[in-house]
Amino acid sequence: MTNYSEFFNPEKEMMSRQQIEDLQLERLKQTLHNCMNSSFYKKRFDDIGLSPEDIKTLDDLRKIPFTTKQDLRDTYPFGIASVSLRDCIRLHSSSGTTGNPTVILHTKKDLEEWANAVARCLWMVGARPEDVFQNTSGYGMFTGGLGFQYGAERLGMLTVPAAAGNSRRQIKFITDFGTTVVHAIPSYATRLYEVMQDEGIDPYKDTKLRILAIGAEPHSEEQRKRIEEMLGVKAYNSFGMSEMCGPGVAFECKEQNGMHIWEDYYIVEIVNPDTLEPVPDGEIGEMVLTTINREAMPLLRYRTRDLTRIIPGECPCGRHHKRIDRMKGRSDDMIVLRGVNIFPIQIEQVLMKFKELGSNYLITLQTDEVNDSMTVEVELGKLFTDDYTRLQKLTKEITSQLHDEILLIPHVKLVAPGSLPKTDGKAVRVKDLRKHFC
Ligand code: AMP
Ligand code: ZN
């Protein structure tokens, strides 16, 4: 019989700041020791005359150079490993748009710890062994599949590996199996609701859904509220990335006010992406993570490219693990249009405030004659009228609110429900058709 209390272990989850930092230093030292078995890190340290013994405090971490995605590509496939392949039992790989994919190796213990982290997250938001958990992530290399699978099984839930897509079948599983907890990316959660509407299924009456873990792509608070209202659930933000194992890195608690990052697994830094200097708590910067609980392939000061901030202050839940804010996006997602920096999430925030609109939208950037421009296409909600005057008024209002937010005037097009492209994976929100003149 599993000891379920291991998923809420106050000794780990409720540690004081001092206890967290003591544990971090101890684990960091052990990690650095392991890293000297990695030809990549050994050379990195030797090149700058650094030795693991030079790291005596957590602040000394800053002496260590950053690790980047390019480093993972350059050492593809196994060049960063700190153990022999014989000790590894799984790998995950994420395909990049250019060059080699990245590979992350795992030992048996790494996979155990990963499953424990995901189980801890799910337990924190109220999932229990009596629950039925359905995972709508793609399986295979995408870590949202196996990551949630093993975490949910570890917790003891009846786990349905439904995998991505086929919404009608997903909904049949939800109703037939009495699914109570679902993991879905936010764009897919809204899609499920739309298909439920088509099928005449009322999530409040016809399903037992109560908890949703949503993550893997940026989404606004407005989007979360919509999802909660549509499906009659509590939706909790979940952050993960393949380089850090996958899901289970940071997760919201029941307070829903930022994601606790598990500091017994990771050391988090937020740096200015240009100067790479640390920024104070509360300020947005690039998140940099160091794994301190991994054997096969520890990563030191990994530049995630994700922009967020540490939320200052204590969480009322009593956990002292730092909280990171909803992701603003990746630094590579930032749109620079006519000199103005815009994140797609700023546009989503405005759109989702309009009850008349659906949840799917697409931002297209193009070059008209000489100037670059932006078109925002957004689907109307299913019940909205096609009264021309009302549509015109609505378009005007959306344009004006977007102008206030992004300081540029986009072309806004309201389109029929279901007419924008859909993907089974992460939503594609931006199409850049601009001609780049040199
Ligand atoms: P992958 O390695 O394919 O799982 O992708 C990881 C990336 O997904 C992260 O670096 C983030 O850019 C994004 N991501 C994951 N979780 C979230 C989240 N909760 N909110 C926003 N973006 C996320
Ligand atoms: Zn909390």
C-alpha cells in the first residue's frame, strides 16, 4: 500500500527559507561534483579555472557560466551526460526549428523524482487517489505525456492516457469514465468545450470534472477564468520544460496566485536578458534554472528564455518555495513591430475580456507596401449575432482597447466560430509574413 502522505510531505513542502537554502547548497555541491563527470562541464570549468570547491555559498553560483540551448545542440546527443549511458533508462528529445534537436537523459532515480514532483503538484491542488485523471497531452517525446502519466499514477489515480486530439473521443472518455482531473494545454481546453457544445454536453451536468492542470503555453488570467467558467472546474497553471524534465517544475497552489517553483529540485534566478545581471524580486526578466536533484544530466544555470518574475512576499498557503508569475512569453516570442515590443499575451488579455468573442485568435504580421502592419483575427463566440452594426461597434471597441495596450492600431477582423486553424499541440498565435529588407 502506497504511503500517500509522501505527496504532501510537510518536511519538504513547508520548509522554511533557511531550510530550503541549506538543502539547496548541499544539493548544489553534490551536483557540481557529479558534473565533473560530464566532459562538457569539466572542460567549461577547466577553461575558466573554476573548481566545484570554489562554490561555497549559493551566491557563488554566479561564478558558473550559463548553459544554453545551443550548448545542448552542440553536444548532441549525449555530450553533457554526467553518467554513463548504461545508467540511463530513458531519453526525451525536443525538436528545434533549426539544427540538432536537444536530448535529455534520465536515470531510474531521475524518473522517480520527476514522478514524485508531478504527484506533489497534483496533490497540492486537491487530486486524490479516488480521482480519475485524463491526460490530453501528446505522448512520446513530448514530456507532458509520460510526465503527467507517471506523476498521476504515482499519486494513485486511475490514469487515462488519452493522448492528444480526437476531441469527441476525449469527451466520451470524460463522461464514460467519470474523469475528474484533466491535463490539457489551455488552447485545447477551450477546444474541448467547443466540441462539448456541438455534442450537446453540459460540462456542469454531464461530467464530473473538477480540476484542470493547464500549462505548456502562455495564457492570460482572463483565459484561465474563461476555462474555469466554461468547464466548471478550478484550473491551475503548470510550468515545465523538457530540459528541466518536463511538467512538475512549478505549479500553482490552491491560492492561484503564482506558481511555486520546487526549490528542492531547482535553483531559480531571474536575470536581465541583455546584461545577464540578476534583477530584484518583482521585476520581469529571463528565468535561469539549475537542476540540483538530477543524476544523468544536471544543467547548470540553464537559460530558459522564458520571461517571468518572482512574486515578492509570502503565499497564504504557507509554502516558502518561491512563486513565479504567469509567463509573459519567451524572449524569442516578442514581436517587434515598427519599433514597438509586443507580446502576444498582451493581445490575448484584451480579447478575452470580451464575452462576445471565442477563445481562438491569430496575429498576422505583414508588409503593406513599405510599412509593416498587424492583423488580429479572432473568432466570435457561438451565440453572437451577425448583426452588422453590432459587429462594427464591437470591432471598433476591440481595436481601441488593443491600441491602448500595444500602442499600435491593428486591423481587427471578427471571424466565424471554428474558422481559424487548430493544432493538436501548442497553439500557433503568430504568423509573420513580413518581408525583411536588408
Ligand atoms: P517543451 O520543452 O516543449 O515542453 O516546452 C517548454 C516551454 O513551454 C517553456 O520553455 C515555456 O516557453 C512554455 N511553457 C511551459 N509551461 C508554460 C506555462 N505554464 N505558461 C507559459 N508557457 C509555458
Ligand atoms: Zn501557495
